Amino acid sequence: MTTMMMAGAVVKSGNVDEASIMVEYNANDVNTDEGRAIVENRIRLAASQICGPTRYGELKSVARILQNRACFNEAVEGALHDLDKFTATIKKANNDQSAI
């Protein structure tokens, strides 16, 4: 199966603007543990790009670090949830085809 599915880490940056980066993947990308780990790393990288630095040495502002970490955690959690739903859909489709 080669259905293309797109997942995105969509988060609010600040209280006004919303930013997003699309992380694309397909069934072949998440077919193995190694492939899924690669997709998860791309999701984390996209969340880092959207949310900004999360270490004190980069910002020198505890409040901003906490805000960026919350943004990162929310973005990753949402994108991994979408990835889990996609993976479940693929598994179900594969099981349905096996039953035929």
C-alpha cells in the first residue's frame, strides 16, 4: 500500500500567530520500527523549528524556555497522535486485505 498521508506539527507561536510545518510520510515510511523512528525524529525537528530553543544557554529567559517547551511538547504530542491514527489505519487495511 502506498497511500500518501501527511502529518503536521501545528502550534501557536505566541498568542497571535499560528505556525506549522508539514511532515510528510507514507505507509512504507512507518512499516518498520526504524522507519517510524525516522518519522518521529522529523516531527521533533519540525516542532523545534516552530517552537524555538528550549535550553537556558540559548535564551537566558526561564519564562520563554517554559513557553517553548510547552509549545514543543504540544506539537510533538499532536503529530504523534496523528501518526498513531495513520499507523492504525494502515494496520487495519492490511488485516482487511489479508482476510480476503
